[in-house]
Amino acid sequence: MELVGAIAAVEGVEAHELDYSLHDYVATDAVRAMAEADTDDWELTFEVPDHTVTVDGAGEIRIDGVTVRESDVVQSDEIR
């Protein structure tokens, strides 16, 4: 599950139905670069409308403190 898909799932909509772009709230190029790094020892938290999103190098995605994707290394192509 990609970040946008995870946020959309919490909202109960399809990814293309979100009223905003992830690019407006986080530097997706920076997230992609972290995902491509040789280490998984990182965590990033950012806010989008109505939610706080945390993603880490192990692949875990948490939205409002609830895990929506379990850890397993996040791939750079999952950051959209």
C-alpha cells in the first residue's frame, strides 16, 4: 500500500478522490530519497488535512497513531 493509498483508505475514498495532493504537505522527493537510503533507521511525521501521518524506513505507515501498514521495508516507488 502506498502512502496516498493509505491516506485514502482511512478517508474511505479512492486515492484520486482526495481533495489534495501529498506534494502540498510533504517533500515527496525527500521521502523517496530516504526510502532509497542504505538504512531503514528513519521516521518522518507530517500532517495532511485532518490527519497526522508517520512513515518509517521499515515500511510502517501510521495515520493518527494507528498502524495501517505493518513494517517491511518501504520501497521508493510506493511514495507517490
